Amino acid sequence: MGTLSVELLVALQVLPGFFSNCLFLALYDSLLLARRALARGGPWQRALTAAGLRSVWNSFLLDAHKQVKLGGDAPNSKVVKVPSSGSRRRSLSNKTGDECRLLDFESKDRPLVVNFGSAT
């Protein structure tokens, strides 16, 4: 299958969700317009704009092209092994950590738990 046919299949997969979001935005716009009419004026910013539709379309395409799928295989991303001994400050400043793959830490007798956190 060529890339054009794959892109067409992806677009056909995305269309129902995209149109339902467009319908929601149109209903939301009509609600805002009715509220504005009852309040007799005031600023009104439309929700259904060309930029908004492009943003919704691009988000659906990004979601369709993502590599990680529910129930699928885990990605084997590159990670940097941080030394476990010493203070946290020293280990974060150590830029010579060994580069390895995430699934290198996998073991059959225990689950692999990856904790994504923030340092801020």
C-alpha cells in the first residue's frame, strides 16, 4: 500500500471524531450567541473558527499516528541510566550516564514500573 492510501485510511478513521467535535463547537457557538443576544451585546468570541478546526484536525491526526497503542507493545525508547549511589544533585549533574534502552530493565519475575515525574 502506498503512502497516499495509508493517509486516506487515516483520514477516514479520523473524520467521525472530527465532525463530532465540529458539531460540538457549532452548538457551543450557538449557545454563546443566544447568551449574547439575551445579555444585549458584549464581546463574543467564536469557538468555531478556521484556526480552531485546523487545531482539532491536527490533534486527531497526531493521535492517529502515535506509536503507542493501548494493549500494544511498549516502545523501547532510549534512556540514560542514572547512578543510584550518591546525592541526587550529583547524579543529575553527571552527564556521562550510560545510554541504554527502556526494555533493558525488563524482567520476567517483576513488572517494569516507569515513574514519570517533574523535578520542578
